[in-house]
Amino acid sequence: MDLASLVDMAEQMPQYPLHSWQPEVQGSIDICIHADGSWWHEGSPIKRHKLVQLFSRLLVYADGFYSLVTPSERLFIEVENLPFQIVQAEQNSDDVWQLTTSVGDQICLEKAEQIRVDTLILDAVPEILIRDNLWASISRQAYYDMALTVETTITEQGHIAHLRSGDSVLVFGIIE
């Protein structure tokens, strides 16, 4: 399948059937997703946003490795921290946090398993599940937008910050 076919398919379906593709050809490609969420190829930033969006939809994480998967090949790539970054966070009319990644993914934060934070680390920044074991960091602005609404409770671990999203109360971190 060529690049043009993948782009056409992307416009017709919200998500590729990545788990049904079992390519025999495996290799690696000099693509790196930097900690800030930017995508680089052979040491230069990928400037075509649509291409980054396409690649992000082909991304999988399995057995400790990130790769881009098509029906014909699996190409391993490097990820410095997490592959996605939340760049916008706002509450909708139901008070559910609507999060947007730098590649345009939209996530409604509604369940405890969608957010993880290491409560053993003071001031640890939460991470958000995008899909299929692919996680996102939170940009500083989005983090502060969310942090302004937290409520704290005192536990043996210290002050735990809780974020309300719709009917859910989610652990957002531990503070002094």
C-alpha cells in the first residue's frame, strides 16, 4: 500500500485496523518523536502537519517498542518521552474535560484508567491515555488549565489533587 492510498484511507475511516495488519517486513526508520511532541526525520523536523497526523495514526506500542505499521511493513521509531502531547484542555457543557493533542486527537477524560500519575513523586505531571497503550504528556498551558480546578484531600501520602471530569473524580497528583 502506498502513501497516497493510506492518506485516502485516513480520510474515510477514523482509525486504521492496525491490530489486524500483520506485516512480514520489519525494519527501522530514522524518525524520532521528541519530548515536546514534534516529529523529526533524519535530524530535521517534519513540517507537513498532515504527514505527522498520518504517521500518528499508524503508531503502535508493543513489547516495549514504538513502530509505524502498515499492511506491508512495520518500521520501528524512537520516542524520547511519550508520543503525544496534550496542547489544549477545556471543560465541555457537561464539565467533562475535552483534551486535544498536537496532532488533533480529541479525548474526553471520563475514566480513571485514562490518566496515570506517579503519586510517589512530588509534583509529578499526569499522563493521558490516547489509545491502545499510547500515552500523552500534558503541555504546561493545558496542565495549568486543569490544575486550577483540582480539589485536594489529605492522606498518608500527603495532599492528593483530584480532578473532576463529569461524574468522575480522577487522581491528578500529589502536592506538598
